[in-house]
Amino acid sequence: MIEDEELLMAVLNSAPVIDGTPTEQLDGSAGHELRDRFGGTGTTTELHHLQRTRAALHGMIREESDAAERLAATLGRTTLLPEVTSDGIQWQLDAPADERLAARTVLAWSRVMETLPGRLRACANTECNLFLIDHSRPGTAKWCSMATCGNRMKARAHAQRSRRR
């Protein structure tokens, strides 16, 4: 597993569509749990940074034209500082406390894109707003969850085939 991959997926999937309605989970109890779990500050400012970063990352994954500019804007006060150790150079994240979780999320996205190119994608169910990292050997995973979206999409495909007969 890639460093902060769980954080990345938690942030990306914090705006699910439930019963056809987009929801926001970063500002409720689930958002507080996420920020506590990953060492966030829990402030309103941090929440806004996470929401902006999530929107920009959604845009990057969906290849929206202005997504790179929006993502760059979320990292405006973030730097990586080298720390020389006997094992080599270790890069330390330097960011304001309220922007740290968002920056870690972007770094995790970058590592996934580099390490697993083409494996981070939106769920193939167009009614879903969730994402997945395909760790399968063939790299053919399509759905955020086989139990929900996968079964739902397969059932729809079967129903369409049955109607054509």
C-alpha cells in the first residue's frame, strides 16, 4: 500500500451519492473521524482546504481542463524540505497545520499516479461519485464496490439484454 493511500481514498470518497443525492461527509461526524484518524486539526479552515483539494482531485481524475490549476492552487503554501540522513534524503512536508492533510492527500495522489499509472479511476457507475484504486493483477476493476455498484450495473446489463430478446 502506498503511503497515505487510505487518506487519499477517504478524501476522494467523502462526497458519495446516496439515494440519487450528492452528499458531503467531510463536515459531519465522518469528516471529524477522518481528520482525527489522520492527524488533522479539525478546524473549519482545514475542512475548506480538504473540500477544495477533493474537488481538484476529482477534476484531475476525470481529466477536466482546469483541474491542474485548481490543484496547484491548493498547494500554494506547501513545500517539501530535504532532510539528509545516513539512509539518504528524506523529504519532509512543510505546510500550515490547516493545510497539511490536504497536502498529504495530494502527495498520496501523486504517488498513486506514479506507482500505479491508470489504476486510480472513477467508478464506472455514472450514478456513483466514488473512486477506486485498482490493485488487481489484470487492472480491469471498474466499480468502487462489487457488492453495490458492480451488482447493480451487472443487473442493469442483464435486464437490458433480456428486453432485447
